[in-house]
Amino acid sequence: MKQFFVTLFLIAFTSWNILSQDVAVLKYNGGGDWYSNPTALPNLIDFTNENCQTKISKNPTSVAVGNLDLFNFPIVFMTGHGNIFFSDDEAENLRNYLISGGFLHVSDNYGLDKYIRREMKKAFPKLDFQEIPTDHPIYNQTFTFKNGLPKIHEHDKKPSQGFGIFYEGRLVCFYDYESDLSDGWEDASVHNNPPEVRTKALKMGANIIEYAFKN
């Protein structure tokens, strides 16, 4: 009976979620600072609304990975520097959210890589992150990135890479690695990024939102 009601809920979610234009920050356990970059998402929302004809609520909220409220958002953003932990129930909730039409953007705020790869395996045991080719639509929305994911901050002299999890051919999770996109969305005074660097980060973020809304 429980599975029956969950199925009905997911059907309802997929039928109206396309019309929703709210986004949220994903709250997780494990000790990592899921709350970092507090000015990032509000700035990205303002930029996307101004440039991409979206009408996203300007006051993003946070939603716990195991909460059914997750299904209220077509896209959720996740960042941080440290450990991430998903319980079995949380991993199942995240999986159900993603396979029923939701989208997760993970921004490596330096130090997240080994934890996100481990925890996403709980949600998708048979799937791995794949590097996304530069001709993928996520790089070709309102803004075009011919060379793929832009580099925003330098850490280990590694190239920026965009990884994805594909479920039945659909990109359900986009992971920016060695880029620090969300740092580039923050107020200019936080990291003192040049205007052209912040604009580049905001344009890529807007592409991610556009893609998630369309797919």
C-alpha cells in the first residue's frame, strides 16, 4: 500500500513539476557545510530571471535530502567542502526524485569529490559519473560554452570538468568539478572575482537551470 501511494505521488509530481519554477539548496548530513555560499543562489536566480525569461522565486529555501518536499522543486543545488552522508532512506528519496523528473546540480566547493561519488552510488549503484561532452545541450542553452565547463577558481592546477549521471539516457545530475561555479555566483566582494569571471559563472549556472526546466 505504501508503494502504491508513493507511485501516485510521483505521477502527480511529474505532471505538474514542469510548470514549477522554484529552486532550493539541498541540505544533507555528514558534517559538510551544505549552507556555504549563501549569496550564490539568490544572485544566480536574479541573473537567470533577467536573462532567460524565467520567473524563479527570489527567496530560495533549503530542503533536506530525505524530505518529500524535495519533489516540489524541478532543480536543487548542492555544494560544500566536507563530508556528505545519505542514509538508505535518503538515498532512495533522492533516487525517486531524480528518476521522476527532478534534477540535481552539485558544485564542488573543493574537497567534495570523494564524498559525492561515494554517496551517489547509494542512489544509483549501477551508474557512474560520466564526463559530459562539450556538444551536450547543457552547454548550449541561452549561452554557449564551446569548450565545456568554465574554470572559475584554481585549486590543484586541474582542468574544470563537467560530470553527469544519466538515467535511461536522461541527465539527472550535473557535477561541476575543479570549477567552483557557485563561488563565482557569490557577491563580488566575497572572492573579488573580476566581472568577466563572475559573468561566465552566472551564464553557466543559468544554462544549468534552463536545461533542468526543459528536461
